[in-house]
Amino acid sequence: MRQWIALIAISMGAVFAPAHANDMHKACEAKAVEKKLYGAARNSFIQKCEKDAVQGGCAAMADEKKLHGAARNSFVKKCKKDASAHKH
């Protein structure tokens, strides 16, 4: 039963990930506008903002799952990879 719940949760996360990535991008763009950034500085800021948001989100999920050590590192690495794949 737990495996089915985990599978459903993972598949739902994959469905909602692109929407979350779009929201994250819009939030980072809004921050860039607020800071009055243009051109290359704006693009660089948005990329860093999105990367920081993904890293923070993946670390928070690892905390929720109470992962430590190698399991945590593996989870965060896969989470970041999956997030960047959904972004493109």
C-alpha cells in the first residue's frame, strides 16, 4: 500500500512540477524588475534565483522525509536534476 501511495505522490509531483517552475520563473522575473535589472544582469539574476529556489525546495523536501547522509544527498541531487529537466 505504501508503494502505491508513494508512486501516486511522485506522479502527481511530476504533473505539478512544470506549473511550479513557471510560478518560480515569474516570481524571479518580478524580483528582477523590482531591482531594475536589464539584459545580461537580469538573465543572470533570474537563473541564480531559480537555482536557489530549486535547491531550497529540494532541501526542504529532504527535511520533510527526514533523510540524512548519502540518502539525503542522492535525493537532493535527483530532485535538482528533475527540476531542471521540467524547466526546459
